[in-house]
Amino acid sequence: MKRMSAEQAAEIIQHDDMVAFSGFTPAGSPKALPSAIAQRAGEQHQNGQAFQIRLLTGASIGAAADDALSAADAVSWRAPYQTSSGLREKINQGQVRFVDLHLSEVAQMVNYGFFGEIDVAVIEASAIAPDGRIWLSSGIGNAPTWLLRAKKVIIELNHYHNPRVAEFADIVIPGAPPRRNSVPIFHTMDRVGSQCVQIDPKKVVAVVDTELPDAGNAADKTNPVSQQIADNVVTFLLAEMAHKRIPAEFLPLQSGVGNINNAVMARLGENPDIPPFMMYSEVLQESVVHLLETGKITGASASSLTISAPSLQKIYDNMDFFASRIVLRPQEISNNPEIIRRLGVIALNVGLEFDIYGHANSTHVAGVNLMNGIGGSGDFERNAYLSIFMAPSIAKGGKISTIVPMCSHVDHSEHSVKVIVTEQGIADLRGLSPMQRAHTIIDNCAHPLYRDYLHRYLEQAPGGHIHHDLSHAFDLHRNLLETGSMLG
Ligand code: 0RQ
């Protein structure tokens, strides 16, 4: 297998190639090739040559990597999720074609050829054997599928990782329809696959040695609003337990990323009335490591360890403790609808806005500008035992209400959103008709600044089963776009 520098390996990649990166969030993503590809694009452009790749990933990659690639105009097409401000700008200017996909579906779509062939996979590995066995690192994502489908494979062999990281991996690839077998995961921590991926070693065209930690995401800040939302979520879950709608041993949790989710995990962790529980999630963030240590979390399944370098080091230093408590799966398994439904996962995600009937917008500000993408939120919320959506009731100091008459873009529909929680309170929508939902959401979740407006809208809106005034449903959004504030 040919050892070479990242710059030499980048020469293998050609204009318009479909390139697929390993990892899920910065965890397990390539560290050296993104900037080498950006540099190659810059050089090619200077020589008057076209050079842009089409880029598939697991979820986000390091924001710096997406920023570098988009700043160099190195990407023409991108899927399925991103969190970089530079790339976001290019997408919203129409310069990069972005396809926003449910993360569980991407591997299957590639297997069926929905996006054509993968020319080159760039995969971070913790180890590689001459016979073509490849061990991954702190994020699995779609790497197993990329390894099997790509015509050529570039391996970033990252010596930073403890080789024992592969003990977390449980790699299984579901078969093809119409006779696809069930994935026999009947308990959060069940292991059903292997620790490595076997490919034809002849496909490995380059091995690039690196020794780099996963790029950290911006540190989450705790704030009183997030804390209040977290308290409301805990109150709701305790009431569900008291009503025996959550069994005494609790149910596995999925938790998204960000301030609010971190606050929820911390509050659940410190509450003595919440029993020890498990996570069946897509990302494990910082707070989970601590809760595994205290025993509050007894096992965690995900696709990546999206944690700081010191926390990852702590895990590597205590592998005997963590190896049986963490399992990392390909994202089509961590986010698999069949398993999420079977295990009765409680899904905790954050949205940008909700309408008075319970539709949720997670992705497009004022219906037009992409924020990040749907990520795995849809995989979980549609199939969860309880889908809980959270948000502050206002954004931008009150210029924006996150409760609006009609969502300007819908990612999650009223048919599957079960509970909405803001710092104002809890709207439990189960069993409520649309008109009951509207009153509950306005009274319990909307900010007092916007409650009268929303009630007035509802009173004046004509309709049948659902009431809407189609000529005024987007007045708040129009005000925002025209004046910078929803109240005008
Ligand atoms: O902007 O930072 O400039 O003030 O949006 O909002 O409240 O900090 O919340 O960081 O948790 O992000 C939905 C984007 C929330 C995220 C979203 C502005 C607000 C702020 C961020 P500023 P907050 P968060 C797990 C599951 C989809 C993917 C997903 C997300 C900024 O949670 O991308 O769930 N979710 N994945 O001021 C205009 C509104 C707004 C608004 C907030 N209504 N209009 N701007 N903001 N509401 C992860 C994976 O899938 C890998």
C-alpha cells in the first residue's frame, strides 16, 4: 500500500469526482485531505482549470474543513448535512448545490446508485491490515458503505487514536430489499456485526499518515433559557414515569447536539428521580462521558463520539471501563427507524420554529435560508416512542417568535411531533385535535410578547378542521424580512 503525503494523495482526485468522506461530525472525519483538496482546487483554478468535487459525508465534518473547501470553491455539490458558516453562505447564494437528507437513508441511496458512483473514498482509519481489513476511529458514519462502494480508497491512518477505539465499532450492513432481514438489535447495547470492514486491498490507492485529534466544535454555553427548557423536559419525563407511560427502567434517549441538549443531559444526570438510563443516539456529546462515569448512563450507542480531545483521551486511558459501555454503529443502524421504534426511543431535538398546530421547521430560516440541515432529527422523531421538540420561545432578543401561525418550511409534521417544550412551558399534543393543539401551544409555549397576536390570528382565521387565514399566515415572516422584526 502506497504511503504518500496528503498533497500527493489529493492529486488522485479529479475534477467532478464524487468523493465520500468518513466520519460523523468532526469525529472520524479526514483531517489532512480536506485542506489538500482545497489547495489543489486553488492551484487548478489559478491555472485556469476547472476543479470541483461532489462531496458526500456522514453528517457534518469539521467546520474548518468545510470552510476551507468552500472558500476554495472546491465543492459543486454536497450532501447530506453541514454546519459550516462559509459553506452555508455559498449554499444560500446558490453557488453550491446542497441536498438535505435523512442521515439514515444516505448509505442505502448510495447502494442503489441514486447519486451515481463514488469515485474516491477518503477514510480515517485507526489501523489497516495488508489483506484489506480496515479499522475505523471515533466516528463511523457511512464509512463502511463508502469503503465497499468506492472505486478508489485513500486511507488517512491517524496515529492519534488508541487502536483499541475499534473495540467500540459494531459494523453491520443491512441486506437489499425486498427480502431484507431484520437487524437483530433488541437491546441498546446489542452487538451484531464486526469491528472492521474487509475490502479488496487493491482499491487502496494511498495511505496518508496523520496524528491529529478530531476538530472540536465550538464549546456549548449554558444559559438560563436552556436550563429552563431542560427543567421543563425533566418535569415532563417525571410525570410520564408517574403515569407509568415510561417503564420503571426508563427508555433509551436520543439527544441532538447544542446548548439545549447539553443542558437536558446535565439535568437528567443530576436528578435522583430519573433512574439510570441508556442512550440510543447518533452523536454522544461531552456530558455523556461524565454520566457514563457516574453510572447514570449505563450504556450508549451512537455513530460518533463528538467530544473534546481531553474527554476522548480520558476514554482511551480507561478503555477497560468504557469498551463495554459504548458502541459505535454505521449511521444507517444508529438512526435505523426499525430499531428506534422497537427500542421505544425518546427523541429530544431542537427546532427553529413551530406552528400553532405542531409542524416543525428545523432547517430553513424564514423558509428560505438553510441553517444546517435535517440531520438525523427526522429519523428519530418520526419513529420515536415520544418525540420531544425544544426551542427558546423567542430568538434574536424577541425579534423572532419561534411559535408562528404557519411554518415557513416543514421538516417534521404535526402527525409525529408529540411534545413541544420552550422555556415558557410544555405543550403535550397527544390526543389533541388541531384546534386544541393551537390553544395549548400558544398558551404553554409562546412568549407573552406574541401570545395575543397568535390568539387573534386563530380567532380571525376561517376554516374547518384546521383554521388558517391564507392571506395573513406569513405576516410575521414578512415583517421579519421587511423590518428585521416579526412584530414590525
Ligand atoms: O443564531 O447564534 O446567530 O444567535 O439560530 O439557535 O437557539 O443557539 O440553537 O444551536 O441548538 O441550533 C435547529 C439550528 C438549533 C439545530 C438548530 C437562530 C438563533 C441562533 C441557533 P445566533 P440556538 P442550536 C442531531 C440532530 C437540525 C438537525 C438536528 C439544528 C441560531 O438544532 O440544526 O436536529 N437542527 N440534528 O438566534 C431565525 C428562527 C430561529 C433563528 C433560532 N426561528 N428564525 N433564526 N434562530 N430560531 C445532530 C445531527 O444530526 C448530526
